Amino acid sequence: MAKTSMVMREVKRAKLVKKFATKRDALKEAIKNPKLSFEEREEARMKLQQLPRDSSPIRARSRCHLTGRAHGGLSEIRAWSKRITKAGDGRSRARFSEGELVIKAE
């Protein structure tokens, strides 16, 4: 089980990413726009740097949805691979269906 503080930190980052997504995208478009003058693009770079670091989507860490563990997770089902193996217990088959982890006995 991951520390609660680490999981809550990830929740906080996800909220910041949502909050600043439109502003961040607009500034990135301004930086890439060759029609703007150098000064305008430089001003957009400075504004982008002043946004919170945690508002960048790259800082988000993928975690197991069940335990909060940071490494070894399968991204499509948001679960730790060993957790799936334990849930299956070797006698059943785990599969992903409509956003849910389904464990079927064989």
C-alpha cells in the first residue's frame, strides 16, 4: 500500500492539471506561433514558466487504482500486475472489460 500522502499529492496534481490545461495550451500555441514577434513569444514563455510546476501533465505519476503503488502498473486497467495475479489466484482469468477488472473462474 502506498503512503496516503503520496496518493493525495497525485490527486492534487491531477486537479492542477485540469485547472490550468486551457491556459497552458494557449501559451504553448503562442510560443509555437511563428507569426508572433520574438517579444510576444518570449512573454508567453515567461508566463508559462510562472505557472505551477505541478500543473504540467508530465509530472503526474501513474499509480495502481487499487493499492496506490507507483511501479509495475498496467496503464489500460490502472492496476498493479501482481495484484491482478493475486486476485486471479492462478485458477481464474483476469481481463479488462468496460473500465472494470473482471476476474472469471476457469
